[in-house]
Amino acid sequence: MLAYDVAARMRYLGETLAQASRRALARAEAPGGDGGLIAVDCAGKVAMPFVSEGMYRGCARRGRCTVAIY
């Protein structure tokens, strides 16, 4: 459901991947949820927001690797 919410926000509200990911995740957090997501759009942009204490995440783009926990 979270992925659908991100896609719908981008398509119907014109939000960027980063905006849509953060806002969709905030809606999941409101009723007490936590977690995060790694999202990639058709242009290769990556968003990795989270609303938990920390989240292991990483990606590789154009030969550059990004890894993070907090």
C-alpha cells in the first residue's frame, strides 16, 4: 500500500519522489507505525526516508555506493 501511495502522489499530486515518499510514510506513522522504504523513480532518483529509530539502507548509482544506518 505504501508503494501505491507514493506512486499516486507523484502521478496525481505532482510531488517529487522525495516528497511523495516522506508524506506517504508520515501517513503510515500517524497511527503508530514505523519503518521506512527505498524508492526509485523512472529517472533513477532514489529516496530512502524512514520514521523509525534507524534503518539499514543502501544503493548504488553511477558507480557510487551509499550505505547508511541513521
